[in-house]
Amino acid sequence: MQYDVTVIGSGPGGYVAAIRAAQLGMKVALVERYPALGGTCLNVGCIPSKALLDSSELYYTAKKHFAAHGIKVSGLDVDWPAMLRRKDKVVADTVAGVAFLMKKNGIAVYEGHGSFADARTIAVTRSDGREERFETRNTIIATGSRPAALPFAPFDNKYLISSTEALALEKIPEQMIVIGGGAIGLELGSVYARLGNASACWNSWTPSFPTWITQWAKSCKNPCSVWE
Ligand SMILES: Cc1cc2nc3c(=O)[nH]c(=O)nc-3n(C[C@H](O)[C@H](O)[C@H](O)COP(=O)(O)OP(=O)(O)OC[C@H]3O[C@@H](n4cnc5c(N)ncnc54)[C@H](O)[C@@H]3O)c2cc1C
């Protein structure tokens, strides 16, 4: 088999490039090592974090603001497993949308780890070790990024976790320190700060920590502190 373009990585960088190349009339292959397309953004990034932000905001609004509107609520509680199930469904629906787009645009999807056998030959190694090879005239490398561990405190997936684990915790933690005051830290910290017991603390050692974030976090109703 020979393709005009092979894209390695099915995140927003990869799948959009694959669609565009197909729209321009090229024969396109997409290689993704995970069964679910969509990369970090759809599976463990933008989409699940927004689903949890949405759910936690609804809970927080009902808890903190409904009374002022004359709305009485009794028995308000968080069903965390149900919240996670909804998040997982949002992810699954979105991932299915990308698979549909691949099919619609005639893009051949290969599941496995993509590498170069030589400049024009792509090797795809599946999880069972089997390898498939094909020719390609051009290749787009869109392999994205992964969470970076602190050099002095590697992830142990129990006490020190990355954003990926924070999107699927078994229960809501009573305390949490979020290291890093960027968008991801603020989003996931907000989710757990809103859901009740958790107190989220944002810690950033970067001098560029934006002032508005410091002010916003200090004004949170939940116990929440910011260290710079
Ligand atoms: C919690 C969180 C929330 C976020 N929220 C937002 C947001 O609201 N808005 C926003 O714009 N961005 C957000 N981001 C960032 C966004 O997820 C990334 O910018 C985006 O996913 C980058 O896309 P990408 O295609 O470059 O890489 P990725 O999405 O990382 O995709 C790369 C893909 O390549 C695959 N891959 C890697 N190596 C190989 C290989 N050798 N063979 C086969 N496949 C391979 C990986 O499995 C992966 O699927 C968020 C990130 C996180 C973690």
C-alpha cells in the first residue's frame, strides 16, 4: 500500500491535518497507538475537563446561589461515579465523531505505534507485537505531548498524579495541591474545589503567574490558597 500523506498521531493536530489532506484529494493514512482517536484533547484533556467543569459548576451554583433566587433544594449531593460516567460518555461520543470523520473522508486508520522503517516506509507495531508496513510519500508527525513530571517528585499515580489521573479519581479528595497555575491546573483545581470537601491550592513558581488568576483564586468561596 502507498499513501500520499501519513499522519502519525490522531490528536487535534493530526486528525485535522489528515482531513484537510484528504479534502485536497490525497490518499491519507492516520496512525494512532491507542484504540480511541482524538489524542490528549479528546480523551484526557479539553473534552473530559470541560465535562467535569460543567457538572461541578451546576452543583456549585445549586449549592451556593439557588437560595438567593428563591429556589429551595433539599438532598443536594454529588454522585461522583455518575458524574464520571457522564464525562466518559461525552468523551466516547466525541471520539466516535472523529472516527466517523475519518471514514467519511476515506482516511485509512492504522492502530499501533508508528515509526519510520526508512524515510518513505512507515512501520506500525500493534499492541500484540504484530507489525505492518506501508509506503508514504509524505509524513506529518503530530505525536503531541505528555504530562511532565517534576524532576524531584516523579508521578506515583497515588499521591502525585498528572492531569490524566485527576480526570478519573475514584473519590473526591479532601485536600489537593495543584502545582502549576496555568489553564489545566486552574480547571481541575476548580472542579475539586467546587465539589465540596476538596480544598485546592494553586502553586506556581513562575514569575509570570498572571495577576488576574491570583486575584480570582483568592476570591474563591471555597478554602483555597495561592502560593507564588
Ligand atoms: C486537562 C487538559 C485540558 C486541556 N484543555 C484544553 C482546552 O480547553 N483548549 C485547548 O486548546 N487545549 C487544551 N488542552 C491541550 C490540548 O489537549 C493539546 O494542546 C492538544 O491535545 C494537542 O494536540 P496534538 O494533536 O498536538 O497532540 P495530542 O492531542 O497529544 O495527540 C497526539 C497523539 O499522538 C499519538 N501518538 C504519539 N506517538 C505516537 C506514535 N509513535 N504512533 C502512533 N501514535 C502516536 C498519541 O497517542 C496521541 O493520541 C488541554 C490539555 C489537558 C491535559
